[in-house]
Amino acid sequence: MSKFGIPSLSPDLEAVIASGLSDTEKILNERIEGKYLFANETARHLIVAGGKRFRPLITILGSLVGTGVNERVIKAAAVCELTHLATLYHDDVMDEAPLRRGVESANSRWGNSVAILTGDYLFAKMSQILAELGPEAVKLQADTFERLVIGQILETQGPGNGVDPLEHYLQVVADKTGSLIATSLRFGAMFSGCSKAEIETLTEFGEKIGVAFQLADDIIDIASDSLDSGKTPGTDLREGIPTLVTLNAMKSEDPKDASLKLALSGPIKSEEKVQWVIQELRGHKCMAESRTQLQTIAKEARTALGPLPISETSTALYSLCDLVIDRIG
């Protein structure tokens, strides 16, 4: 297993990825610097906290389907990570989350206003890099950002009358998570000379694997006993935000689930009740159903890669599907 969690990476490919991520990290740290020391401090807060850097990783992998990593690929990787980081500052305000990436969230430390403005500051810094990549990149990022916002609006609004709640949720996940991961791979392919067919293949795969990662997070949020994810387990339960697991539980017609469904019908403010719900969900059939649905999405992601010729890079992308499944244990 490589240090990136991808099975069967050769030392040479691992070294290429590591070099690309190191260069991306340099851009992240250099480009967030500005004239205002406090803005620098708040913007650096989540960058130094680490994270998986999954979006830069797959931008780099996407480029290896083509001619490989170059300056534009690295800049695009930084754009995707800064976009992701900015949304985390905003998400934590909406979720009132106390932790992010294992450290105190910005809103807990400095208040909601500073957290929101820091997210905006990162969007500005991202836009400066994006402008250097040309109008096609700007258009792609604008379309992606639209989907990110629409996904959040859809989540806030909830499903309309006659709309299946699970279908609605999967669309929210595709917009909020899948879109940026798809764009990360597309950038890597665009800036490394990939053919149009290869670009479209990688984009479709990116959206599928992005959805799969979010669904895995939904399962981990209930199944995990620890703070290994860097977030507070049960955060969505406290806020009454639907997830794959809770939506499957809400479909139950078993009278014994009446109390559980009542608890899941809105935010859960009692910590004792949150822990009770977590334990109930862990023993519920909805967990097995959620795992099966995740495996289906991961299989669809593998299928999307079908047009790519077999290579070390395409094998690494296939392995990401296994990584998703392995994350949930």
C-alpha cells in the first residue's frame, strides 16, 4: 500500500505523485499570502491542518493519462484544493461544526463572520491562479462553482413534493462533491494533452468516484467510533441533515423503528439522543443497504474507466474504487 492509500503504486509513479503534490503545496502556501496578517492566519488555518489533498492527487493522476505533470497541471490542482478549502469554511458555519481536520474549526475559533470571509478570501486567491490558466479553465470552474452552490441550495431546500428523498440526496452529492472532483480530473486531462474522449472518460469517472467518497463518509460518520475522519461523528444528525444512512433508515416500515424515525425527522440537540441514534443505526439493516449502494456506485466508476487503455495510471484510478470500499471497513 502506498503512502497515498492507493494499492499497487510503483515507486516511480508514487515519486511522480509526491513531487506534484509537493509543488501544489508550495503554491497553496505562497498564494494565500497577502498584506493582512490576520487574513493570512485564518486562511492558513485549514491548509496547515492537512487533509487528504484528494483533489490535487487526482488532478495529477489525470494528467498522467496524457503527457504528465506540468506547471498548468499544478496550478489547476491548487485551484481545486483552494476551492474545496473555501467551501469547508462555509460548510462549518452552516453546520456549526466544532472540528475540522482534527483541529478547532475556524468558526469556533474566530466566529462565523471571520470564517465566511476567510472562505471568500480563498475564493479570491483561487481566482487569481485560475485567471492564469485561461478562459476555458475559467468557464469550467464557473460551471463547477454553480453546481457547488446549487447543491447546497438543494440540500437546504430539501426534496419537493413527489420527489424521492434518496434521488434528491444523490443529486445533492453529485453537485456538492462529485462536480469538483470531476473537474479536478478534467483539469489534469485538459492540461496534459489528453484526447477529447479521454477527457470525457476521466470527467465521468471523477463524478462517480466523488459521489462514492461522500457516501463512504456518510457510512463512516455512523460506523466509526473515533475522530479519525477529523470531523465530529454524528454532525449531520445534530443538524438534521439527511445522509445515505438516515434516508435508508427513514424508508423502514417496521413499527419498531418508529422512535428512530421520529428522532431522525429533525435536528437532534441532545448529545445522549445522538449517541442513542448512532447505536440504533449501527445495528439497523440500513447500514448494509447503504454499503451495497456504495458498492454499486464504485462499480459504476470502474465501468466509466472502461475506454481507457490499461496502464499503470488507469490501474491506479481503478484502485481508487477499492480504496473507497476499504475506507468503510
